[in-house]
Amino acid sequence: MVHFVGAGSGAPDLITIRGKQYLEEADVIIYAGSLVNPKLLEYSKDVCTIHNSAKMTLEEVISVIERAEEAGKMTVRLHTGDPCLYGAIREQMDILDEKGISYDYCPGVSSFCGAASALNLEYTLPDISQSVIITRMEGRTPVPAKESIQSFAAHQATMVVFLSTGMLEELSRRLIEGGYQENTPAAIVYKATWEDEKTFVCTVGTLAQTAKENNITKTALMIIGDVVSGAHYDRSKLYDPEFTTEFRKASK
């Protein structure tokens, strides 16, 4: 059996109870060494075999899983955050389906959630933004043309940008071209929920400058939108005494 496990955003105690249990029971762990906090490996048992997938190809990962299956061992494939975002898990699952190897998937706390906690912000403020766009810049790997930064910027929704720390000047240009103002609030969150987490509130126009001044070159998320500044927003109807819900009648 193979368990795909979301490691969480960084802090080792932010893994789920189920994910921690799988790590404790695993005979083999294949972890994304470039991003997963190595302290999570301390949950493993003494006889567990551990592989760093940062140094492996897809074929090598599958080969390790196959050998574990042949030996009747349980494997944990440990991905950063929640592997449904930029985790490259579908290609692994498709091969396991072809080979008749059973697997399941344990979700984790995504780094975009960790970034919000680092800033104590809410992505969906009434009358400000009710949508979150999660995307990335095109780098060595392409992005579909229909998903350009400019097209998303036109919505003026909250945007969380992954995997783009080294392209912030171009990110700013595209955000402004798409419709954000240069002074639109923005933030850079470095290694959300890790011990060395850092947060920087800036604007769309100063993203690159802020990163340069603080030596942030990788492992960061960018958050774009008025929710960053705590702009004036309407009170939630959910707890409004004048609003009737399924569980409570309006007081007036």
C-alpha cells in the first residue's frame, strides 16, 4: 500500500494526525527533500528506509515503490503542503493504477494557508474579495496561455502566486498590465510556518525591491489584493443580528 501524504506547510506539528500515523507506520518513506521539513522524518520508526525524491526521477520513485510492494512493505510518499497543488501526484497515481498498486491520499495544510496564518489575514473579506486565485508565473515549465497572470489580474480577486520568487519584476509588470494598480497591497511570505518564517507587506510595484532588500530568492509565496491591507470591508451576514439563518432568527 502507498499513502500519498501532505506534509503541511512547514512546521512539523502541522501535519495531520492521520499523516503522522502513516509516517510512524511506514517501512519506506519517499519525501520531497527540497521542500519538506526534515524534522517530520523524526516521526518514522528506526527500521524505516528513507529516500529523498529531490535527487530522483519519476521512474526511480516508482521503482522504490515497486520493490517495497514486492516485499510487502508500506510506503509513504511525503509531499510538501497539500500535494494537490503543484505536487505532481497524478502522474505517479496513473502509473500505480497501471501496475495495480493500491494507494490513497492524505491531505495536508497548504502553504497558502500557512501564509495567511503568518499574516493573520482572511483571503475572502465581504465586499473586498470572495475568490482566491492560486497560480504561478511561467518559468522553465510552461503555463497554459489561457491562464496568464494578466487575465487573472483582471478579476481583481485575491491572488496567491507560487513558484515565482525569482521573477518578481516580470510578475509586477504583468499584474499591472492585467489591471492591478501599482499601489495595490501585496505581501511576500518566506517559508510560512517554518522556524525561520519571514513576512513582508509591500505593494504590487515594490515586490521585486522588497525581495531584493531582504535577500528573498526562493521558497516564498506572493499574496496580491486589498485583503492584505485590511481595507474596509462589510461585516459578515453570518453573525449579523439582523440576518436570519437556518439556526437563528433575526432579532429585528
